Amino acid sequence: MTSAAYDDNNIFAKILRGEIPSHRVYEDDQTVVFMDVMPQAPGHVLVVPKAASRNILDADPASLSHTITVVQKVANAVKEAFDADGVFIAQFNEPSAGQTVFHLHFHVIPRHEGVALKPHSGKMEDGAVLAANADKIRAELA
Ligand code: AMP
């Protein structure tokens, strides 16, 4: 079965264009990183390539290559910022795999020994908490 086409009205495309707000922690010429508004753990961020693709299946390999280096950089930053024991990286392709926003993104989530992850797309976090967590990550990346 073929996938649907990329829709540039998806919520991450709007965030990339600055049409709706986000708590950005990093940006370069090819990627933007911002806080997930329904974090599965404190410090949950999304690494989003600027190039339009629905998910990994239709992504441009050059953009993907750069994006994974940003995932690595941000994984180290959230691990330090939240004094985490480990980091969970997740990426979903198509609804059957759990994808809900159809612009490629990587979840980067600090993990602590014995602390369960909250549900995917669960509860909206308070804006002040997201802002404070974004500050911690920016400080680590600086
Ligand atoms: P998925 O497409 O299943 O990989 O997940 C999409 C993720 O985007 C979920 O973890 C949501 O909590 C998150 N999300 C949805 N809307 C926003 C938004 N406006 N800003 C930041 N994160 C969002």
C-alpha cells in the first residue's frame, strides 16, 4: 500500500514556518529542535528536519544523514541537562506504527532507571515547565 502525500499544513510544517509557537532549543540550516508538548518524560524533545518529508520512508538521504547527527548532539545534551541514565530515541512511520504528525521527526527522551515512560501523545505539559526545561537544554547545547 502506498503512503499519502506530504501535506504542508501539518502542525510541524506550521511550527517550522513560525506560524504557531514552539519552545525551540536548537536550530541550524537543516533542522529545528523543540520541546514535545505532551512529553513522555521531562526533557522530551523532537528533532525535525526542515526538508519536507512525511516520515523516514520518503526522506532525502542527505537531510536524514545530517538530522541523525543532530539527534546525537541533542541526546547528549538532554542526558546531561536531566542527569539521565540513558536516552530513548523513537521515530514512527505511518499510523499503523503510531505516527500522528506527518512531518518526519525523531523523539529524544531522557530516561532514568526505574522510571516508566508516560504515554505517547498523553497529557499536555504546562508551558512554564516546558520553557524551564528548554532553558536547561539550551544551556547544555551552548
Ligand atoms: P508521532 O507523530 O506519533 O511521532 O508523535 C507526534 C508528537 O508530536 C507527539 O509526541 C505529540 O505530543 C507531539 N506534538 C503534537 N503537537 C505538538 C506541538 N504543537 N508542539 C510540539 N509537539 C507536539
